[in-house]
Amino acid sequence: MPRDLIVRSRSYRRFCQEVPIPCEVLRELVDLARLSASGANRQPLKYILSCDAEKNALIFPNLAWAGYLPDWGGPHEGERPSAYIVVLGDLEISKTAGVDHGIAAQSILLGAAEKGFGGCMIASIRREKLREVPKIGPRYAILLALALGKPKETVLIDPVGPDGDIEYWRDAESVHHVPKRALDEIIAG
Amino acid sequence: MPRDLIVRSRSYRRFCQEVPIPCEVLRELVDLARLSASGANRQPLKYILSCDAEKNALIFPNLAWAGYLPDWGGPHEGERPSAYIVVLGDLEISKTAGVDHGIAAQSILLGAAEKGFGGCMIASIRREKLREVPKIGPRYAILLALALGKPKETVLIDPVGPDGDIEYWRDAESVHHVPKRALDEIIAG
């Protein structure tokens, strides 16, 4: 059921880092993106896979986590992602990827959820530093980093309150709360 | 299985127009988008639903179909979409939707596939004319039109040939062919 998977596909930022995701699984996830729609079928997206601690350690420092939790510096060692899929745009194919990377990222995250994993789509990236990862040359625009792992936190959806605040927050038990607008609010006509 | 749904979620452009999609189903599909990730959880997307012939007829003329099939003017009467979801960006929430509409569109189309429907994500829209549809005021940027219906065509995925041509094409039996890049080609590292 897509609804079950979509509800499970919360954005997760803390993981059971000791649980690996094999690169073969990452390839399966990228295959879901490969089979997804692409504007004018140009298919400009390319992917970097990272499934080992050494390569993950090149990626992690260049990602910004949880803008609404300024006192939290991101997941600490032991709770960091087990794997990453970095989504690139091949500039030799197209100068812009349109919304392809949104479509692709959703396919990947839903596939991850089916396998008991989860993750977070990260656009806030130190792009120039991330180019130190092998194969991310000037040919590619860095579009998204998908952080993946076995989630180690509980994420709940709440209705948006009367103040209209959509900022996610963490409660005293470290449960992550995400306010979502009501269906009637987002249907304009 | 996400993979089954993703494989079934081809872009369809010809439909059994006599098969309606009730607006209640469109609301369920938008609810899938509502529960999907949104950059900084800003949730700027709003939606217009169209499930009756009169409203559909306001939308259809303002969409461009199948850029690689220049001799085909789009689906003719009887094969047109039964419904539309127009994806808007509420400019009072955010000037840009990032890739939210790609994520949302994929959730919607996968939900549609599960229900035996299919569709096409259309970005090539006569936006100013589409504002004649009620409620699409200047507050909203028009991001995508999702054309929906019960598909009436067969769409096959082929490997990209040695000439690298990614343009979809229709064969003598009117089967629609979509060349997709190989997995090894899109994994850069």
C-alpha cells in the first residue's frame, strides 16, 4: 500500500549506525529512480553510492541537519547514516534537472521504507567540499544527498496549530514532531 | 511492492475517458502528497482538483502533450484525462517550492497506480490561460498539471540504443516506447 509506505517515510535523522545497508541494496533503490518519470525523458540524474564507513565519513561533515533544531549539531557517532545516495545532475545532458530529483528521491525513500530503512533528503550541502568525494567532478551539479539507515527515532505527524507554525520540534522524550497542514487547507479548489 | 507500482507508473497520455475518477479519490491522492516530505517542512503546495467534464475542458486546452511526437496533437476526445490535479505553489508561504512538487507528484501517481489509474506529469502549460480555472489566483504559481485516468495505451521501457537517443516514440501498433538509461550508466561512483 503506497499510503502505508508514505506514512512510514518520515524524514529520519538518527539511525542505528551499526546496521549496514549493502551497496547492492543502494543499487536496487537507484533502479527505482531510474524507472521513474523524467522531464522530457532526458534522464540527467546520476548517482554516487556510499555504503562503507570510510566513504560515509567524507560525506557526513558536509551536510547540514535540521534547520529548526539549531542546538542540535546533527546525529552523533553511532547514530549517523549507514549509507548515502548522492543525487547529481549531469550538466552534459541538461543544465537543469527540473523536478526529476524530487521524483527520484521519493522513489528511493519509498523503496528504502519497504526494506525497513528510512532517511532524509538533504539539500543543504557544502557542495564544494563534497566534491572531494571521488567521481563528483565539475561535470555534475550536486542536487541532493539522501541519508539512509535503519531509523532510531520516532517521528509523529501532528496537525498544524492555530498559530500556523510548521517548524518540526523534539519533545522531552526525544520524539520528533512534524506539523502537517490539513487536507482541506491545501485543496484550494 | 514499490517496484511493481513504479514500473506500472509509466507516463500515460491516452485514457478511457468514460471511466471517471471521483473527486473523493483525488482527495485521497492529495493526502498522499500532504504526508510526503517538504523542504524545511514549509509545505507550500496547494491543489486544484478537477473530476468533471466541464472543469476538465477548461484545463485540457492549456496543456502541451508529448514534445517528441510533434505530429500528435494530444489525446482526442474519448481518450482524454478523466481528472486533473493541478499543483500550485502558494507564494505567500514560499517563493519557491524546491523539489516538493516532484516528491508530491510521485506520491500521487503511485497512489493512482495502486488504484488502477495512471497519468502524466505536465509542466508545459499555458499558465496565464489556466488561471481562468476558478481559484487559481495570482497568489499561486502554477507548478504542474497531473493528468489522470484509466490508461488506454501500452507503454514499454526499452534500453537506450547505441546512438544515445532518449526520445520516446510510438510504433506501428501505437505502443509507446520509452528508452531508459542503464543502471550502470547512471551510477557515477
